[in-house]
Amino acid sequence: MQSQFEALVQQLLESMNLPDPNKCIFNFTNKELPKEVCRTLSLEPNFGLQIQNKKALIPQVIKDLEQCVGAVKLDDCSDTDLSAAKENLRARSINIVSNFCKINARSEDRLMLNRDLIVTKKFLKENSDLVVSKSDKGNSTVIMFKEEYEREMGVLINDRTTYQPLHRDPTLKFQKRANDLVADLSSTGIIDEAEAKILQSNYTLAPRIYGLRKTHKPTCKLRPVVSCVQSPSYKLSRFVHEILTPVVEKFRFNLQNSFQFVEFSKTVELENDYRLISLDVVSLFTNIRKDLVLKVINETWDNIKHLVKVPKDKLIKLVEFCFETSYFSFGGTLYGQVEGCSMGNPASPVLANLKIEALLRNNGYPKSLILASVNKFKEKTVNQRVVGERRSNFIKYCRFPFIPGLSHKINNCFIGTNVRLAYYNVAKIKSLYSKLKDPVLQDQRAGVVYKIPCSCELCYIGQTKQYLKNRIQQHKNSCRDVKILDNNKTALALHYFDSGHRFKFDEVKILDLENNWHKRSVSEMVWIKLNDTVNKRTDTQNLSAIYNEILSTYKNYIS
């Protein structure tokens, strides 16, 4: 019986066409990996994992569904008719979700993956001395000892020619500088009010560094990567990347990715006695100095100014800001980068491209020889940007979780409207990877939905774009005796003064992380419905009553 089961398992595995673990996993330890772990970690980092509890997705589904419904626009339609059409979309979609949650479908390949996932989680828990991460290039997985990782990161960080410890946290100072630059761009008409609002930075965090192992090196070498998401320079760095991208795209031999190079190489035939070689810039981003990039911009401005939508003096200020905000946190200590931009900064690739292009042009070879070589290749230009812009005028893509058996049915509900669903995986293989970046403290989180329990059985649900610690302090202040006569009390303060109960501010819990204001507001209303709260009735008046039944069912399920 056991042999028959194993034969069925092997047949199933062969039909699943899984990647070869020997090509996808680099094990730099002396520990043997169970076959289940190999099968799991051989999947690419963004491979979606099945959510075991379908009902647990209900808050996320409603939040994203409301964003999709809100984006619907119908031609020649009155506000009343549009509102009715949106309610119809909600009703049809939630009916599909309700039916989906009742179905107990069994997928044999998914069952196998789930079994492997359980074994993998157990193995990683029992071997806490291991670090699991993606490699520096490609979608392969690296396994190494934590002690080795920490030692090599220490070597990188302690290189005083590249990084210097900072005595003060410059985050707020850089945030103010970023917003001053945005205000300057707005006041001079370079960007409009809507774009200025998008570029403004509030409640930012210090960038955080981590290392990715270079699998092609014989010894342990890490590539430092700085996560700049939510940092003071992140939005402006993306803006710099966008305004300089047209310049970089004009570079004839600039490649978008390795696939483009493969296609290019298929058309190249080397002459006799010629060799194809690869030249690599060591530590590219840290070796691209600010003065070199500014020099290139000044020298080439007459040739590129028609491609850049900002004046030269503004561009220089933006580039200087990108370089001067190269700092990060590691092990609770802040460091500044002495030269260059950090890998992870959105502006780094385009700034490096500017310098490399200038270096290639000023290579010392006779111009006639260069032109003769260049003219051997036929230039191919496909203006994909125009096509993309035209398409975006008609179709609005909204994020929605990819749930087999559900997502495509929800998408079908929007046929006939201007909205289509863009799927994303809720849980991914990379969720199994080690947490290499400095953790963000809960009270430093911004854009959250939170829960504050009361000394009674009730709680308060709120949402804030601020740092959570700032919002909690505001709640504490609203409960001071001097505030008892205030007319505009929050539901929390009203309950405090009316009942005399005490809120447990030290037990606050984050229920959802969401930077988008509309989706965060929907999430807040959903969680109010799912808890016994002191919140006012008006706090949920903007959530359609269509969701009441499914939320009531889910509330009973989690109670």
C-alpha cells in the first residue's frame, strides 16, 4: 500500500513540472535538505502559496473590491445610475465570494505543495542557525549559516572608506528637504498640484540594508542592498528615475534585461579571431560619485535637455539630494554612505547609466572606428510608451488577490466597465525567507488600522497615516481630565469618560498595513464590523450594507 502511494506521489510530482532544485538552490552549509524542502525552495520567490483558510481573506477581498468598484466609470450615465451599477457589482461579487468560501475544493498538486510547505516550515524552525534568502542575481535561493552572514555583513559595514556611522538620525531633516524640493517644483509649475501631493513624503523611515550572496563567487561575498521604500528620498528618487529614463532609452546599446541580451546575441556572429568578453564595474553604485554625474549632466545638457522635463538647475538639486540621502540602518545603528548611491535607491541605475554612457563615449578610440562598428547593427525602435499611454486611457487596472477559483470570476463581473483586475499573490515563497533587514518597530509603523482593547470586553478600532506612536499619544491626551468638556471627542474618549473604563494602550495591535487612504478607510470599517467596539455608528456608514451578511458570518467564525 505504501509503495502504491509513493508511486502516485512520484507520478504527481513528474506531472507538476517542478524546477530542478540543483539549479535553483545553492546550499552553502553541511546540512542535508529534505526533499520536501528542496521542492518548496526551488520555486521562485514570488510563487504564490495557497491560503488554507479561505475565510481569512474576506477583509482583504472587500478592501480591494471596494477600490475596484470605486474606479468604475460608465459613459452617459447619471450619478444615480452609476451608484446603482456599483451596488450591483458589489452584490454579484460578494455572492461569488460567499459561494467560494462554502466550497471545499481539493487540488492534488496543491495538497502536495501544502505538505511540502509544512515540512519546510518545521525544518527551518528547527534549524534557526540558517539564513534563507534569494541570491544576488536570478530567482534562485541561497541557504547559508547565520553566523557566516552576520560576519560578512560586519565586514561590509565596517569598511570606513565606504560607510561612516552617524551620530544623529537624519530622517526628519531629509524628509523636510524632500518636501521643500517638491514645493519648489510645484511653485514653478514643473509639476501640478496632484503630482506634488503624490511626491510629498510624510512619516518616513530610515532605509535598511541587507546582503544577498553572490553565488558565482568561490568564497562568501555579499551584495549590499538598501531598502529605500518609505524612506525620505524614495519618491523623489523615483521621480528622478522617470525624468531621466527618456535619456537612457536613447542609449543605443542600453538593455532592459538579460532576456533582451539573449535575443540580441542570437543575431550576432563573431568574426574569426574575435572573442565576446564581459566587462564588470566593481561596486558600480558606490563608485559613481556625485561630482562625476553632475559633470556629465552639465557637459551633455544641450543634447539631452529636450528629453528632460525639468530645468537643469532643478535637476542638479534633485540629483544632489539623491546622493546626499544615501544612509541606512543596520543592527540598530545608522550609517552614511561616503560616496555614490546605494543599490536599492530607484535613481541609482539611471544615474549610473549616465556615467557609464559618458565613459563609453570618451573611450579614446578613433571616432571613425566607433562609427564603423556601430553602423553594423540595425537600430530597432518600438515606442511601447505611446501604446501603454493610449491603453491606460481606456482601462483601469486595480490590484486584487489571486485566488484560484475566485479571482477570474470576480474579474468577469467587471466586463463591460473600464476596470480590470491585476492579480497579486497574498502569500509567497519568499515569506519563508529569513528577515535580514532591521525590523520596523510597531510604534514606528505608519498607514495602519489598529485595535486598542478596553478593560471591559470592548475595543476601539482606528486608522492613521501617522506614526502609530503619535496617534496613540493623541488618544492618551484625549483621555486627560482637562478634555472632559471637549465637544469633538473621539469614540474612545467618549467611552473613557462615560464608563470610567481604562484603555490598554500598551496592548495596541496592528490589524492591517495600508498606505492608500481609501483602502485603509474601508479596512477600518471592515474591522469595526468584525469586532465588538466602542466606535460610533457613523464610523461605518460609508460601507455598503451588502457586506453585512458575509462579515457577520466571518465574525462568528473567528469568535
